[in-house]
Amino acid sequence: MTEITRTVEQLVADVDVDDDGYVCVTVTQPLTVDEARDVAHAILQAAGEGERYLAEEGTAAAAVEPIVGIVHGVALIGYTSTTCCGRDPFALPAPDTITADDAAVTCRKAR
Ligand SMILES: [Zn+2]
């Protein structure tokens, strides 16, 4: 939890940003005009922090894209390389797969 509790407001109000980026305000007693201004300032700062947090979360979520492997054509009987790009099926990158179904081949070098 990202907790932003400003010392100035601690006696009368707490302003926090929670894990979901929400700004949480707890007022413990009625505020004077000056205290209200301080709390309002703290809320605006917390809103900025919540916004930055959500933007970072969005960037992180966008960066984690599922890895989609290329589908290669299986080597024909008597051959040791894929039909699409002529590579050793055992040396293909981990997410890649091989298939005997020509229609399912997604390798760019196919045909
Ligand atoms: Zn291939």
C-alpha cells in the first residue's frame, strides 16, 4: 500500500493513496479554514500521485503481452527440417510449435 500521510494534516485528517490508486481522506475532526486548505492541497497532491500510479500500472500491464509462438510446418518423413523455413525443429525458440496441418502454419517464410 502506498501511504501518503502528511504530517501537517495528521492531527486533523489523513490523506492516502491506496493500492487501487484511490485517494482516501479521513477527517478526524472539523477543520478550520486553514486546515481545510492544507487538506485540499494534500488531496490534490495525492490525486497526482494516484494518477501517476495508475499510469505506471497501465504501462506495466501493456508491457506484459502474451508471448505467441510461431507455428512451423513439421518435417516430412525422411527430412530433418521444417517445411516452412527449413530449420531444425529441435532448435526452434521455446514459444514456437510445429504442426502437420499446413493451414495452421504461421511462419512468415511459409510458401
Ligand atoms: Zn518456419
